[in-house]
Amino acid sequence: MGDSIVSIPSILNIGFGPTTITSDLFSLIEKHSGMKHSNLKYVDRPKVDVDVTSADNSILVQLIGEIEVTPLEIGIKNFVNWAIDEKII
């Protein structure tokens, strides 16, 4: 058996595009769902949480080939529509 790119199981941080802050994600969900998030409670970030993380798709591309990229706003819109259809929100 040949050399493996990664050992199985492996954890890959998959993503694309610029760093996004959590409040921007909530704003996109609010925009596409029509729901307001005014009842969110802001708390201090856990000390074990990292300040910034970034994705690297290079190993994923080596494993499965080129990948199709979905812009964040389109992905959030699709997720919200799915959640509404499934009566989750």
C-alpha cells in the first residue's frame, strides 16, 4: 500500500474565504430567517477557545480533487431555508 496523505482518522479544518466573526453569522441568519437575535446573551469567550482559526483545504483537495466553493451568505441562506422547511426554526 502506498504512502497516505493523512492518517485515518484525521481532522481537517475545511472552509473558504475570509475570517468571519460570530456576530456576522448571526446577522446573516437574522437576514435570511427574518428572526431577530436580540435575546442572545453575550458571554466571555472560553479560555480554551482560540482567537482565530483558518481553514486549509490543500489536504482535502489532494484526497478528493477540486472542491466546489459556496459563498458564506449563500450557505447560510440555504441552511436557513432548510431549517424552515424542516420546521426547525
